[in-house]
Amino acid sequence: TESENLESSESVPPATSESAPAQPTSESERVQPRKSRQSNHYWFVDAIDGEGVSQKLKVKVRDAHNLPTGLRVVVNYDDNFQPIGEASGLLAGVCGQLAANHVLFPISFEKWSTLPDTYKDTVWESVLKSRFCFKVNEDLAKRDVMFKIGKLWREYRCKLWNEFYDPLMSRSDLIKNVPAGLNMEQWAVFVDYRLRPSTVNMCNRNRDIRKRQIIPHTGGAMSLSRRRNNLKIETGKNIGRAEMWKITHKRKNGIYVNEEALEIGEKIDELILTNPKGGSNISPEDPIGVIFGKEHPGR
């Protein structure tokens, strides 16, 4: 569903052929995994060519489209079939680029679910499979990637609307105020969709729901799977989702973000004491399932 106050990182258009290709790095430049990124400018990843030969690369997101033919970035997965490592961060950046590409994924469709599968299949086959080597079942990898792109596509549409909508402008003026590089026909359809009374009501409802979310998290932009894997490397043990909830709702000083989070954290501790093994596996009976109830199908 659309929401006018969704936050979205700035999307970068796909790189042109003028971008510099990724450069291999020596083994001495490779730093062991740690809690934070090795560099704020590059992603340090493993890649494999058509002959099965592996090498180390440092890659910017915009350079991922310009890898030598046959060379693919290796994306590893954890035991919950979620991408981990710096390659997952690179993949997320590429997904952000693709989601903001109006040719690959037009904004004129009302919902991600109504966008024909041919668009998604084309991107998967021609862009993602040729750039990344997914170390998991292909159907699982495709489902996970398309779920991410769909979320970013929705956020990008909200970002566009928030930037270019003016309540004092008429429909005609809004359509004339088309964003640079965007097809006017797509923009006109999107404007009509956003001005529809049912869409306005839905956005207002979502805004009210968002205001009732009073427990902020401190996880930042890093995915939970990457953070969980980094903690596993750091501590040498698996981190369950109950422990992850506590970690991502505390500040750097170890204090919970507010009283509501503190109460939930104490409930989690009580349930773990009652059933120490209950917090290790994801299920409706683990502490998170007991406290928050059944997840909706999209989670």
C-alpha cells in the first residue's frame, strides 16, 4: 500500500558505459568481516567468472553494471535464506537503481502486484542473473530480490509525489510539472491515481497508522540478516530474532529507546528464562510471536 511518509534513500540511475570497471584487489587488501563496512565508498565482495575462478573485488554500486562479461558477484545466504555479507549491500544498492528506472518498472501501474511478470522476468534474466551469483535456490533468490525491488519501487513513487505535488496546483498543472527524465504519459496516469479519492483516503489512513508506531528502532539501513551475521562472526554464536529485537531497539549506551521498548524487552527476557530454547528458532511460539502475535502474510 502507498504511504505519503515512507522514507526512501536517494536512488541513482543505472551507470553508463563510461563508468570505470571494478578493480580486483589483492588478498592483503582484504579485511576480515567486522561489524561495520570496510569502506564507505566500495563494497568488498567475492566474484566468480565463467570458468569458476574466484577473485576479490571492490565495487561501487554504479560499477556493478559494468563488470567484465561472465564475472558475477557472489551473494551468500544465511540459514534463514536471507542474503548476508557486503555483497548483500551491493545487491540492495543495485535494486534501488532498478526500482527507480522508469523504463524497467513504470510508475504508471497502481500496485506492484499489477505490474506484469514479464517486466520482472526480464530484469531478473538480463540484469540480476548476469551480475550476481546467488548461492541459494533460484526461486528463493528471485522472490527475495523482487520483494525488495517492489518495496523500493513503492517508496520511490512516494518520494516523487512528495517532491512534485503541490496542493495549490490543478490537475493539469501537476501533469505539466513532470519530473525530469520521466515519460509524461506515465506521470499523467500516476497523477490521476494519486488524486483519486480512494487513494487519498488510503494515504491518510496509512499516515495515521504510522503515527501510532511509537517504538523506533536503531537498526539503521543495514538489513537484519547482515547485522545478525556480523554479530555471529563477532560473538561466535547464532542470534535469535528475540535477541535481535532487543539489540535493534537499544541506543549505543545499551539503554532502550523508550519505556515501551523497555517493557517489551523485559517481557522477552522473562519468556527466554521460562523457555531458554524458545528464542533460537523463528515460530509463533517464540518470544516475538507470543508478544506481537501472528505475522501477516507479507512478513
